[in-house]
Amino acid sequence: MIRAFISVRNASSHSYQKTLRLPKTKFPNRSNLQKTLDQLLPQSSQQIYTQQYSKLLTKLSKLEKCPDEMKLRFLQENVFVLHDGPPYANGDLHLGHALNKILKDMINRFQLMNGKHVVYIPGWDCHGLPIELKALSKLNDQLDKISPTKIRSIARAHAQKTVKSQRQQFEQFGILANWDHNYVTMDPKFEINQLSVFQDLFKKNLIKRQRKPVYWGTETKTALAEGELEYKDDHVSISAYVKFPLTDKSKVALGFAGAPVSFLIWTSTPWTLLSNRAICFNESLDYILVKCNGEYMIVEKSLAEKLEFLSGFEVIKELKGNVMASLEYTNPLLRDDKARPMFHGDHVTSITGTGLVHTAPGHGHEDYIVGIQNSLEIFSPVDHEGRYNVEELPAHLQGCLKEESGKSRKVLDRNTTETIIDLLRTENMLIHHHEYVHSYPYDWRSKKPIIIRATPQWFANLHHVKTLALRALETVNFVPERGVNRLSSFIKTRNEWCISRQRYWGVPIPSLHKRDDPDCVLMNDESIAHIIKTIETKGIDSWFAESTVDSMHQWLPESYQDVAHEYYRGTDTVDVWFDSGSSWNVIADWYRDVAGLTSQLPSPLTDIYLEGSDQHRGWFQSSLLTKVGSSGVPEAPYKNVITHGFTLDENGIKMSKSIGNTISPAAIIKGDPKADLPPLGVDGLRLLIAQSNFTSDIVAGPVVMKHVADALKKFRLTFRFILGNLQETKNHDLVPFSELRRVDQYTLLNLKKLREETKKLYQQYNFSNVLTQIQYHMNNDLSALYFSVTKDSLYSDSLDNKKRSSIQTTLFHILDTYRCIMGPIIPIMVQEAWNYTPPEWINQKDSSNLAVTDSPFTRPWDSLPILASSGEELVASFASNELKLLSSFTEMFNKMSDVTKTEQLRATIYCSDPSKLPFTAEEMEDLLQVGVLTIEKGQRSDSKPIPLSSVEVQLSLEESTSHKCPRCWKHNSTSDEILCTRCEGVINAL
């Protein structure tokens, strides 16, 4: 026995390597994309959603016979609903799609970890112009022969194919969802619900049809909503200063009979002068009659001096604004000598122009209001392609407004404008013209400038609705807060919503028109209800079949059967913003059909709507207006509205296919060597999004992605270190907090603070600061401190060592905390780490008696068993004692030139009363990582005093005279190649 013992003590350091408890884990150094797609994605996403949802259904089944009040209480306390704004089913996904879906997913995962059941139903917006244009592009020269039902069939097939493709791409983002449980706006039930919303609006007298100016896309040949406009700041128009001569009667009234007196107007749309029906002035402004180059013109007083072409004018007479109402003028362009009126208009200002505004009620919203108030003709001689209807114009204009091909000219073409300018010059109406650069609305689909033209359209009256909507917003929380002002401002300026579109691929407006008088429309509650019932039975495509005389009987109620043959079905469809805006019915149906509510639904219906900031114009607004309008109650469909920005390249330029600076989500996940993009995997895509302040814009590119790759690597190394040191242990019981060492208690208390702070940040949707907090903790509290000071014990102590058990308990709680904080952000890595965690650590009840689960995503967030009320005092004590001493030690060690490693040092702490020290020599030896540390009573005259919280100490450092232990490498052994006392005990036990 003695000989064996001696041989062990004298063995070489190499022979002891296998006796160390070095980290050992199969958790891989890097992620594997194929493993992620095949195993980890389903395990961490779809399976988790399905399991938690099944448990919810089980609980709901037990409440089946309970009153709605009890069900509502259960739902409000236990269910979280984030309603998915439907992406458009056209084309592949871009980074903006990933940004949106991943932000939603992080919120859902956080709620799941905090005890909520998540209801998340992915959706798709399937109707509308882009998909119809795709369908039409496949028909080429058959357009004149193809039926509306054929167009719809091709459009539907395209939408279905795109939904399938986008779904497969979305699944790769690690989204917590059951993708089989989704909604699409072309689903029959969705369409019926949408028509029911239309019916509710009609019952409240909010739907009307009228000929009115609307935004019109000349390329897409349809009316446009305000949300479908993009304003281009550098649009160039030809603006003109035009004279309209006063009538002889008006000149006499001014005392200038026989003189060439004119009103001077300014317009940036000369093509609308053919539709002029009045001139507006402002009765609060002052006007003057000026003489310039032998002509007399009336302009607003303060603006006259700004008109350079009137230089040297002479003021002949001053006119009060109210005088203008009694005057009249003629429009020589039309050569009809008809006297035209002057009207007051609040929209007339003295900021630009001449203070006199040419008014064409068929081509302007303010002009239209003036026209309606004063019974003017709503004249708009422009067709759906933006060409003049020349047959509606005087004969002398028809020839010059045609192209060589015989087609009428397009009103926005440059040569058309030049023709109008020439006509003005011919009629002695033109004073001056020039190029004018200004902001102008463009069709967001065709990227072409729009026009305003009067057409018969269906409108939703918003005068009363917007008042209710603004009241509803008072109880909605906005992130960022500025969102409420943006949404409110859009709603305040809307009086009507043009909801009709001239397309086939959509939900029809249930209107019936007289064959001999299309403007005579049959629409009442009875007819709408009958049409909805017929569509439910025969399908919505039947509406778009040919309206033969014999087929119309099925579409009219019984009371109209004798006149059914006199009608045909309208061809207008509903604005797609109305489609998606009524999607809150999907959630209402869930509460009725799944949750079993019969008498009342939650208010609001959903916890969160989350979309891009452009949806203040779109989905946020249309959802609110349809909900409030159909119910008549000031209740929004959402409790919280969260908006994110757009995706930018590293030059700060918005990503756009036309520019060629886009990065696809697939390129981020798989990498793209040609673009110098490293493969980040699913977690890397999510981390890229989480690290950005999503309330502004998100930047992506090679530099940013390489930083993300580095951050991912640090998280993986952290998990590997923890997992590697949890494998070997005597038992997996968690050491109670009170029995842990001070450094472990300090670490867990900081960990508890981290968990609490990041939970608050999650509740504020501040994901970037969540990452900032945890990365700081990982780099400073763990890598630089705790991991560093625990390696010696983890590697060298025996399995049953209490200190080692204390460290392993702490490591598991670190793993568990990082699991909950990072689970919403990098679920793939968290799931993978959990898979390699010894189940004995997981499958136990901790000292808080919290139940555990197999999944890291349904395990409770607050599972850290730190209940000590003295936590703050311990943290403060550790900081003002151990950490202060560590700081002094580091400063002294860095000044030593002859010692390169702390293990080579002997440290001595001098203290007048060692009993006042909160730590032991062993604890401080571990913290300083020195070879030997002793505590001695007394003082040294040659050492700088270090004031701790309760006592003053001095620290002495010198090279250890002991020898290097061949196993732990600390300089604390009695001889070369001889084990230190600690290692000798471990080896003998082995």
C-alpha cells in the first residue's frame, strides 16, 4: 500500500490529465442546418404550439357547460391572442416578412413561458390587383375572350400556390404555430363574414353610391384608397398661370367696361382646365386689380408681388374678398361663352398661387365639395386608362386631343400638356408656364402617377364612425407611443372610404343594377341578406358568371321575382383593405366556435396587432373602421398596437428589388458567399432582428451579420461550458440557496435581477435591450468572473465535493435562466441545449416547488429558487468586500513582472480582526485563483490599506515558494511532481 501510494504521488503531470473533470458534452460546437430543419424546428415550434393548444382545448372542454362569464374570466386570465396581419400571397418572402413574423413569435413565446396559452392563427391576404394581374399575364392575347370566372380560377390557383410556398418559408423561421390552422381571405367563411360586415354597415346607413372624384390608377385601371398611394417628392408637373376673362356684366360692375379684365389662376394640372366649372376665392383675403403690359388681372394682394412675370405691375383697384362672389367669368377653351360663377372656399390660401383656384368638381376632392354645395356639374371627361373621352368635349378640341393612331390622348402625357398649353396660348389665356417639382401621389403597385377622376363608386361614410374610432383609440396602448398620433391623424382626415374596385378577383359588392338604367341600383337589407345566403349555397364564383336574364331569379328575394329579369349583378369588388380589415372575425369565430362563448365576446378581441409602420394607413386603420363601423360601439379590435420599421442595407437605404439591395431570409439562414454573407442559421436571422431597435428601421448586411455570428458563437460557447460541467456529478439534487457559497449566492442574486429586468423589457417589447442586458451579463458576470473562478473546482475537486455541488447548482440555474431569456430569441439553440442537458437536472421539483416540464418553452419563467430577503444586502456586501479585494488584487498583479499566472502566487490578507471578514481563506483563494492564500491577524507597514465594508485589510502578493501541483497546476505542493493535498485526496479516492 505504501509503495502504491508513493508511486501515485510521484507520477508525471501528463498521467493526471485523465483524472480531471474537464468539460464533456455532445452539445455541438456549431449548428447543423439539416438537423435544425428536420428535428429542432418541429420540436421547438410546431410541436410545442400543438401541445399547449391541446391542453387549452382540454381545459375549455371542462368549461363547456359553464356560463359565459366564467369562460370569459378563464380566457382573460389564461389565453393570449396575437392576431396575424395577413401578408399578401404574391411572391417570395423578403426580410420584412421575417422581421414581422419573428417579432410576433418572440412575444408569443414570452407569453407561453409566463403561463399563458397562446392562440396564434397565421393568415394570408389573397385577393386584389397584383394577383389578378398575374392571372391576366398568363392569358396574353385571350383577354377579350376570357370570362371573369376563368380569371378568378387562375388567380385563386396562383394565391394557393403562393400561400403554400410562403408557408414553407415561414416554417423555417422557427415560428410557434400550427400552420395547418390558418386563415386566408379567399376562404368561403371569411368571405361571408366580410359580406356580413358590409351588411352591418349598410344597416347603419353608412354605405352609399355616388359619382365622386377618386384616386385612380391609370395603369391598373381601378380606384385606389389613400393607403394605396405613395408620394414622390420629385414629381415634375407643368404648371401654368392662366387668365379667365370676366363677363361683360362683371366688368361693368367693376367700372371697366370694354377693358380686357381677367381672373388669374395657377394650376399644376392644366389637363383639368377642360373640366373647369367655377373659380374659388377666399372672402377673408384682399384682392387687387393690377395693370401689366396693357392687361388687367385680379390676384390676391400679398401674392401679386411674388409673381415675377407681373414685374412692374400697377395697382388699379383694391377689392375685398366678398366682392368676388358677385362676379362671373368665361372659359374660352370651351368656346361656349357660358358665364361661370365664383365661390368662397376655405381651401384657398395666400401661401402659393394667385389666391384664385380653378375648380373642376370632377377632378378634385375640395372642388367636389364646392360643386356639391353649389349644384355644379361633376364633369370628368377621362376614361379608365386616363385618356380623354373626346366625344364629351367640344368639337373644336376633339381632333387635337387624339393621337395619330386615333386613340385619345392620355391626360398625364407630356405632349398632352403641351397641347393644352398651345390651346391656352391660342385663346390668349396663357400668361406663364414652367416646370414645377413637388410631391405627388403614385400608385404603390404600378409606381406610376395617379389622377383624380369622378366615377360611380361605393363609399363608406366615416363622419360618425371616425368619432367612435378616435374614442376607441383612447384605451389602446401604442408601441412606440407616437403611433397613436399617426393613426389618429389619418382617421381625422377621412370622411369617406371608397370601398369599390373595378376588378374580378375579390369579394363582390352585392349590388343589382337595372339593365336599362345601370345607375338605378337595388340594394337593401333584404337583397343583401338574400345574396349572402345564395353565395353560401352556390359559392362566390357564381356571382361572377354571366348575368343572363334567366339566371337572375336566384339572386333576388322572393318579393322581387317578377322583376328579376330586369337586373344584372354588379361587377365591382370590395377594396382589399376591407378584406383584411374584417379579419378580426377570425378571432371572433374562434371565441364562438372553439371557446364556446355564446352571449358575449372579449373586448377587445385581441391582445396585439403588430405590423409595419405603413399599416397606420392600412390594416390598423381598416380593422378599426370596420370593427367600430359594424358594431356602432367605440371598441377597437386590439388592446395593443405595435409597429416596426423597414429593412435597410448597411448604407441606410431601404431595401428594394428595383435597387437590387435586398437580402432574402434564406440568404441569411444559409449564407451567400457571393455577397459575403456568413450562414447564420435560423437563430442568426432571429438574433439579427432581436438586436435592432425595431421601432425604427432594421439594418442588415455583411458587417452586421458577422457581428451576429460572433454573438451566436458566444452564446453557444456559454451553453457548452455549462453543459460540459453538468455531466459528471455525484447527485443531481439542487443545493438550497442558504447552503451555497457566497460567490454562488451573489451570482444567483445577480441572475435573479437579470431575469426580473429582462422580463420587464419583454413586457415593454424592448428586445434589443434584453440582448444588451444578457450579453453584458454573459461577458462580465459569467466569462470574466464566475466561470473563471469555478474552473479549478469543477475540474479538480471530487464528485462529492460540496463546493463543486454548489457550483453545479448555480450552473444549472444559469442554464435555466438563459433558457427563459433567450428562448424567445434563439429557440433552436435553446432547444438543442435542453436536449443535451442531463434529464436528472430538469426532472425534479426545485425548492420553490414549481412543477417542471419537458420543454424549455413551457417551463415557467420564474423558476429560480431565490427567496432570501437579504439578497440586496448580500450583493452589496459581496461587492464591497470580495469584489473590491479582487479589484485591488488585479491592480497589484498587473504590476508584477516576474509572475505571469495567478496560480504562481502566494497571497496574504492582513486584518486587525479576521472575525469581521465575511469570507473564508478558501473562498478568497478560489476568487483570486492564487496558489496559496492565508489570512493573518495584524497589519503591515509596507502595504496600502484596503477599506472593506466592515474592516480594513492589507493584501500582500509574492511568488509562491511551494511547487506546482502536476494535476491542478496550482503552486501549493511541497515538492516537484508531488500532488497538493487536495489533488492527493481526490486521486486516493479514485
